[in-house]
Amino acid sequence: MKLLEETLILLGRVVTILPLMLFATLFMGRRSIGELPIFDFLILLAFGAVVGADIADPKIPHIHTGIAIILIALLQKLVAYMKIKSRKIGRILTFEPITVINEGKFIVENLRKTQYSIDNILLMLREKDIFNVQDVRIGILEANGNLTVMKKAEKATVTLEDMNLTRTADDLAMPLIIDGKLYKKILYQLNLNEKWLMERLAEESVHNLKDVFFASITEGKSLQITLKNQSAINIPPIYH
């Protein structure tokens, strides 16, 4: 009998709390649903903690959970308003966009700041149908973790019908060296060897694989290299 009573209490809490959460989320705005800047992520975590505790523990007064949800929603709304009014507050409460690719090369220092690996960035590029980092003029990691890419002019999308052209095979770029580690299988697939690679690296004044942060090679044997200690690139900061 007691179990049935507690089950009915929990059911009543779920039925009443979910509409309140939906209302609070809609009140906070579309941005809280479609994107997750750091502060909004913390707000959603707080929502989950409050609602989870309420549903799991019937001893918690239900009215307290409702009040907590309303207060969290009001706090988020207040912070969003303050971020609009003050750029300084906005910079404190969220990450600024940061450039991680410039003219086809990774910016190693900025990648380390964001703690994103090469694999993360390559995945995000592939999701945008970009398989060669050399095609990228600038790549910006946004505050919500998404990667915004501007292709080089010659790689911009053009309708083949408008240009009266037929498609030719794309020259796929494959990761060859990642953080100093050589993937020999890629070389062998292209009928190349380590001697050829070291000669090509020497042409770029690179004599040690450990100095290479990232290198890719195309099916046409074109090599692209980003060094770990490359010269600093002077890129203007990007703000919201």
C-alpha cells in the first residue's frame, strides 16, 4: 500500500514538473535549446539536479522544486540580459571564439588552449564535407564548441551546371603524421616510403618527425605540414 502511494506521488510530481520545466525553458529562449554556451550548460545541469532529486526522493517538498526551477529560469534570463548590456560580463561568462586554422594550417597554440585534439577538428571538418585542411582559409571554434569554416576562394562551392563542367575525382587528404607519430600504412598505400617522406620534409627544413604537429598527404602526393613550434601568426581576435 505504501509503495503504491509513493508511486502515485512520483507520478504526480513527474506530471506537474515536466510542464513547468517546458515553460521555464521556453521562457529562457530558443538559444538555450539550440546552443549550449557554458553558462546555459550549467543551468541545464542545475535543472537536472533539482528535478532528479525531486522525482527520486518523495520526502523533498514538491513546492520547493517548483520554486527552484522558477528561480533558475529567472537567473538565466537576468544573466542573458546582463550579457547583452555588458560585453565585459559576456566575456566572463562564456568563451570567446578562437581561430584554430589559418590558411590551411593548424594554429597549435590555440588548439592547446582549447584542449581540442587534431582528431576532434578533423572530425568537425569532415562533417562540413572538408577532407583537406588546405582548403580552409580560416577555421573558428565558437563559444558553443561548433567549428565555423571559411573556405579558400578557389575552393568555394560552385554549381557545376552553371560552370558547364563535369566532376573529376577529388584529391583526398589523409592524416600522415599526428603529433610526431608517423602512420606508415598511409605511405605504403601510396607506394611511398620513409626515405621519400624525410626528403620531402627536409625540403621544408624539417629533419625530425617529432617537430611535426600535423601532416597530411593527398592521393596526388601533395604534402601539407603544420609544425609544433611554427612562427606566431598575427590574427586579429574575433569577438561575439
